[in-house]
Amino acid sequence: MSSPQKPELFHVYKGTRIPPVVTESAVDALEKFQVRQDDIFVASYPKSGTHWISEVINLILVDGDARKLDHRHRRACLEITDTTDLSRIHESQPGLELVQTDPSPRVLLTHLRPGHLPKEAWDKRSPIIYILRNPKDACLSMFDFSMGFTLPDGQPYLRPEDFDKFLQDFASGNGNC
């Protein structure tokens, strides 16, 4: 017996599938984001080690002394809002607004495609670290992560028996990931 059809939570904007925690206005604002000369960008597909690599970079920047780490907004992807409550999404702030006042150098995270990075990142030749994880591992990690989502009716978004369909959608580029 197949699982009921899941609602489409993602949609395509400017050629990129974006999840409901990313607003179109955040994507537009990111393209005009003020880049500093010493900003470092970390870009990857979700669940590919983005935050792990950002922790390594932040530790390098403070010579390995974890006591010197500034914990403000270090986990915020630029385009992702600060809420998971979809009914309040337009009242929330994307990470790019949260990092405006962070001290330099900033380690800026994104899951968007390179074409969505600010033009200034390219003009200023900012370091852009792109993380590529084995797609099989990224898929399984994304599935496990997505099983924690709940629908507005309180039902789980995914169940273990949904993996075959999830994998098929992931491999075809048509899934909610």
C-alpha cells in the first residue's frame, strides 16, 4: 500500500527549488547583499556538512581557540528564515539580515546555487568554499532530517516506508529536497 501524496512544500523560484523556510524576497535580497572584503562563503547542497565545515573555518580564524568563537548566527544560512512555523514565515528574518552586524570576518553559509550569490562576492573575489558530499550520503541524511518535519495536521511529513519514493525523487531532481 502506498503512502498518501505529500503536499508540495517546495517551489521553483529563479530556476531553483526552494523550501518553505526560504522566501522569494530573501533570495532577491541575497543577490544585493553587502559583501565585506574578508567575507568567506560556504555553499553546499543541504545535509552535506555545511555547518561542520563552517565550524572548522571559524576555529581556523581564531587559531583553534574555541573560547574565542563568536556564536552569534553561526548556524544561520543566509537565505533561511529564523522560524519553522510556516504561518509566521513572512514575519521572520532571513539569516542575511541577522549577520549584517556580525564582526568580520564573517563565515556566510548558503544552500542556494552560485548564481544566487551576491554579485559583490564575485567582484570582490571572496573565498567561496563549495562542499560536495557523496549524493548517496546526502540523500540518506536529508531523508532522516526530513522525517522530523510535521505537517500542519500534526502528521509526520515522511515515514520510513516513504524512502523508496524519496530516493526516486531525489535522483530525478524532482523531490522536496
